[in-house]
Amino acid sequence: MLSFQRLEVYQRSIEFVVLAIEIIGELPAKGHADIADQLRRAAQSQPLNIAEGAGRSSRPDMARHYAIARGSAMECAAVLDVMKIQQTIKPQRYERGVDLLSSIVAMLTKMI
């Protein structure tokens, strides 16, 4: 196991990717490809940037990647809000997603 894989924030971001895939799988077949793609890309960006930041040797480089991951987490929260308004996400999935994202944002804020 690599060092970044031990980070709680990384593990939570992977949990969110799994949840995002489940949410996307439950979307109606037509008319939601754009929001599904937005959620997929922002969800994947989180663990990728956490891993890249952990691999950087300078503090400013690390912080930049962690800030990008935090921005992606916030973007995911906005996507979930849009899905809630559109009534295309189950309430329990919305709540779980927001809980995970709140935790991820808090951890990344401390790391930056």
C-alpha cells in the first residue's frame, strides 16, 4: 500500500467515487448524461489530486493539488444539490454524499 492510500481523506474520496457511480447508475436513461459526466469527473478528480499532492515534494505543490481536490468535492456537492432539485437522487444517497463530501472538504482544508 502506498502512503497516500493510508490517508483517511483518500479513503473517503474513494468511498465517494463508489457512491457517485451508484448514483449515476440510478439516473433516468435519457436527458441526464451531462450531469452524470460532471459528477463522474469531479468525483474522480478528488482521489487523483490527493494522490498527486501526496507525491509532491514541495509544500506549495502539495497544497495546490489538495486545493484542487477540495474544489472538486465542492463541485460534487453542487451536483448533488442540482440532482436533489431535479428529484433524480434518492434522499439517503444525497445525505450520504453530503456527509462524505463535508468530511473530505474538512480534511483537505486542514491539509492545505
